[in-house]
Amino acid sequence: MKRAEPAPAKLNLALHVRGRLPDGRHAIETVFAFCTDGDRVECEPADTITLETTGPFAGDLGGPDDNLVLRAARALAQRAGVESGAAIKLVKNLPVASGIGGGSADAAATLRLLTAQWVTDPGHASAVAPALGADVPACLLSLTARGSGAGDRLQLFADPRVAGSPILLVNPLKPVSTGEVFARWDGIDRGPLDDWRDGRNDLAPAARSLVPEIGDILEWLEGRDGVGLSRMSGSGATCFALFNDETARDQAATACPPDWWHLASFLR
């Protein structure tokens, strides 16, 4: 039986870098939110675990053995003691290394999908998720949540300003290294994250030093009619704008420069 699972685009509505954790990772405070659109993972029963990639950004992925989807599938099989395989297909609709959790969302969708396919305890997926990446636990839930620690300590919360909000994502089609962006963070703790609408993304200056087009995108988004909030997500280079209504968002999407990737969506 063929199964499918969405891998929603992840957004950091705000991202405050507070310092370092004892293990050397950066301590952050963030609010995760998820779009109604993103990548897609499909699977069918098979004797071994295999991966096929397709979609507009499949060619930008690394070798199949480096893909987080395969790592997630193998980790879950080992943890759950599963001996059967799965023929997995990843439909890659989101640009890679773009700050919207594409790889993490794909890995999380794979964990959800194979938990159902192999009829295993969901606790196994939760156990292997943190080792796959700091964003994978949040993507496994794919619900609005506050993240702390390295982003992997989660607290779900409901905010009526999030669900259903029209949103436009824009990316200059230039990949950004998360490690390099964090390495360029200036080390200044600018304070805790309270209300995400009054927050910031502390990684934006570092990302803009690597990809100046991020500044162009933010300036362009801020100039659109009906924008309530615009910000960079994660370590970049994707930026987003929340709109007051769907019509204003669609007008902005139509006007988006053709050399930038964009996605008109809603928050879940």
C-alpha cells in the first residue's frame, strides 16, 4: 500500500541567539510555525530501504546516502528493530539550504510515514529525531511551538495570530550554510524572546553579509501593500511576509521578481 506524508515548510517567526550551550551548540529562543505547503514524502513496502528524488529542486540535493530522509529511515529501522524496507520517494519542492527546514521537514515526514508503514511505536521516531538535527523534533510535530535550548526543547502553544495567516516566502536561490551563518553571529545577547511579533532574527546580519540579496528581499517585502510583518527565517536566505489578507499576498506574489523563488501559502 502506497502512503504519502507532507513535509511542511518550517518558519522561525522570530529567532533570538542567547549564547552557547555546554555542548558547544548555540542557545536560541524561537517560535516555530509551519506552512500548508512544502515537500512531500511517499513510500511503498519493499525489501530494502531506497530513495528516489524528484521535483524542481531534486537536482540540488547531495548524494542519496547523505540525504536526511535515508538517515531518518535507517535510524528508525534500527531503533524499532524493523527488518523490512521501504521504497521512498521525495518530491523536493523547496530550495535546499534555505532556512525553512527542508531537510529537517523531509526527515520528520519520513519518520511519521514509516512509523505508520511499519506499525511501530511513535516514541521511536521521537527518540531518533534529535540526533538528525536540531529542527527535526519541531518538524516532527509540525505545530506552532516555542523552541529553546538548541531549538529542540519545545513547548506547544496556540496563537490566533498564526493559524490561517496568508504568507509569502521569497528566496534569492542562493544556498546558505547554517554553520557559517552561526559562525558569523556577533556574540551579543540582545535579550529574551517574549512576543514573537516584537522579536527579531539575530542571524539576519550574518546571513546578509554572505548573501546581500537578503536585504533586497526584505526591503522589497516591506514595501508591499498589506504586509503586517516581514523577517528572515532561520539562517536564511528565505524571507517571509505575513499579510493582512489573501488578496494582498497574491498581488505581492504576482509582482515578485522572476529571478527570486517564491511560495504563496498559509500558516497551519
